[in-house]
Amino acid sequence: MTLLADRAPAKVNLTLHVLGRRVGDGYHVLESLVAFAGTADRLTLDPAAPLGLTVSGPTAGPAGPTDDNLVLRAARGLAARVPGLRAGAFHLVKRLPVAAGIGGGSSDAAAALRLLARLNGLPHDHEAVVAVARETGADVPVCLDPRARMMRGAGEEIDPALGLAPLPAVLINPGVPVPTAPVFKALGLAVGQDLAGAAHPAIPQGVATGSLLQALAGARNDLEAPALTVAPVIGDALAALRGQSCRLARMSGSGATVFALFADRRAAVQAAAALRAAHPGWWVAPTFLR
């Protein structure tokens, strides 16, 4: 049978408001406008081979042991819920940085679930697919249908897609992995504690780019300040972006990846070229966010 293939795009948190920490499970409650980049990992599935995973690509090394990869966790989880599930051998071409605040592993897992759903004739919103996405990781559900939308709670509440016009952007990762747990620890919220701050601006369906940028300017990433204490180089990356005449520069997720929005694709490409020249050790990607 022919190989099945899918992309696993980078997830970018255009905003990330932390509302507090839940009493029941201790999870942090979030409101976040998420968009997805053209920059992506690539995942293939060979239905003729036994279940397994191989990894290649420029960031394959930091991706960790294949047996614990979220791709296999998702596949095994779906097999446990769907009797007779057909699977196969996955191959992941890893291009996105790891522990980078752009949901690379979560997007890979979501791509695996989409491929398995396609192979088995299941819709992406099949109850077993959605349940396994939630079990595999907090960011996996929003990555199942990678289009801009609001996510809330601990990732389990997903709003409909917003239909945003493509946003020219540059992503930068300064090459420092930043695990999520130390950043939330640095935020310092106790169970049951709320975090003060302005409410997240409303983002209507089909919002025009100008109105969206105004809304984004009034929002924030509440993990940016604690992440800077964990990895101060994030501040250097933000300063580099802000020196490129961008419309907005902010950290994504828990870092260390930062992004900037630009007026058009040409401005983004020129900025990326200048940043690569100035910082040859950084991962720099001009892209569109949708």
C-alpha cells in the first residue's frame, strides 16, 4: 500500500493568558489564541509494516528515545480504544526545535492520529481520536485540526476555527531547550490561586488583520516573564526581532521560541536573512501563520 503522509506544523501561541490554577487537578487554566505555521515536521505511515517509529532530520537527536515519542503514545492509545485498528510504521522527519514552545511533539502526535484516522476511515473528530488526543498531551487536541482558534482551560476547550488571513511572520529559536515545568514553577501560582490581569480580548470569526493586530497588542504571554528567568537568551531573541521593524514580537508558549509579525512576506524574508547573518547559531524560519 502507498505511504500516507501529513505535515505537523509548528503551533504558535499569539497570546497566552494564565487565569489561575485549578483546585481539582492542579492544572493551570489558560486562554490562548493559537495559530499554525507553514514550517512543519513531516510524518509518513507505511501500513504494510509493523507498528514502529524511525526519526530523521536536523532536530532528530534532541527528539529523544523513539519508544517514548508522542507519535507512538498516540498510536498505542488509539489501538487500545479502536478494536482491530490498522496501523503501521511511522517515519518522522524532525525539522522543528524540541522543547521550544511551539508544540512540535504535540503536532507530531496529532499528525499520527490524522494518518491513522485516514487509514481506518475515521473522521478526525471521532470520539476515540479526540479522547486519545487529550490523553496524549494538553496541546494535542488543538493540533488535530491545525487552524487558528482560541483554546482554553488546560487545552481541552477548543473554539471553532477563526478563518484568519495568513500572517507573515518570522520564528526564532536561540537553541536553548526550555521544558515547560520549570517555567510554570517560576510563575509561582499555588493551587487555587488566580493570576490578575486584563481579560483576553475577543477575537471574532473572520477578524480583519488590522483589528487582529490591535487585539494582539492588548494581549500578552503570561509565561514570558518567568521564562526569561529560566532562559535569559529569550530576551536577546526578542530584542533582535524588535530591531527588524516588526508589527509585534512575543514569545510562544513557554519558550524559547519567539515570533514576530510583519507587514508582508518580503519584509519577513528580509528580516529572517538579516537575523540568520547576525546569529548563525539560531533557528530562524520565515513563514505564514494561519
